[in-house]
Amino acid sequence: MSQIFHPSTNSLSKISIVAIVVLAGGAGAALFGINSSPYVTRAKIPLDQPVPFSHKHHVAGLGVDCRYCHTTVERTASAGMPTTETCMSCHSMIWTNAPMLEPVRQSWATGKSLEWTRVHDLPGFVFFNHSIHVNKGMGCSECHGRVDQMPLLWQVNTLYMQWCLDCHRNPEQNIRPRAEVFNMAYQKPANQAELGAKLVAEYKVQKKTDCYTCHR
């Protein structure tokens, strides 16, 4: 019987299989890269706001504590957003005619709240409690980055579930003394592993990784 396939078919088949595997791997890597990129996560991209509020100016320059504006961060799930009254407690006396603050003055005059663009926007099916994390020794900068160095606020981390789980599984790598939670310039000590293990025990931190911890 004559040969049905040309002898080169074997080589072509092998090359085709390798090419398919390489292309599939490349496509997977590309999709992973896109999914982790700022285009999808919005990380490291300042978002437009009704007022160009500078954390760098207020926190690093003027020494305003996080809790002055985010008043409920130690007590409730939400950190809280500053009311117009909070802004006007200073800006009724300073920068009273600054054009960039006109939306604040309008809000004060009309009683209509400013509509801020949420920067750290978790999906609706995710439950996150600020007070639990703060009172267990998780510093603001661990999640939000060095906001004291941001002239405009942007998201630092992806906020993906894997990022959360990395900390939930190993909280000792990020935990700090409660007195340092709101210290933006806090640096982890050389003995972080030892200190972290001690604080995890002292603060009774539970390594919660069950689905219902965050998805309720």
C-alpha cells in the first residue's frame, strides 16, 4: 500500500503541537498581564474628583490625622468621608476665595453633599470592615499606600482576592503596634517576623480565610 501521508507530516504535527502550546501559554500570560494592569485594576491612576484634594498637602504638609476626616474608621465598617462642614471648618477662614474650592462653597451654601469619586471601590459582593483591621494593628498605609505623598489620591494595590488572602494567611508580615496604625511613615523593623508573631497573639488575630468572612 502506498504511503498516505508525506514523510514531513510527522514533523509538521510536532511543530503544530508546540506552536499551539506556546500560543496558548502566551495568550494566558497576556490575559493575566491585562487583568493585573492598571487598565483593569485602576491601580496607580489618579481619578478625577470634584475638588483636587491633596493628601500630601494636608497630611504631610499640615499634619492632619487620618481620623480628622475619616471619623468612623476605628468604630465602623466604613472609614467615613468628610462632610462639607469638616472642610469648611478650615476653609471658611483660609483660601476662602480659591477657585478650586468653589464646589465646596457651593455644597456649604446649598446643603448638597459633594459627590466624590470612590478610589478604593470593592465589588458589591465583598464585605470589608475598617474598624476590625485598624484595631487588629493593620496600618492605613498597608492597603492605601503612602497617601501622605500623593498630591492626588490613587489606588496602590490591585484589591484582588489573592492580595487580601496573602495577608490573611500571614498577618504577622504586615501587623504593627496599634499606636503606629495611623503613622504613614512607619517602617517595619528588622525583627518584623518576631514582632508580628507576638502582636498576632496579643491582639488575638484570627487567620480568617473562609469564603463567608468577606462574601456575605
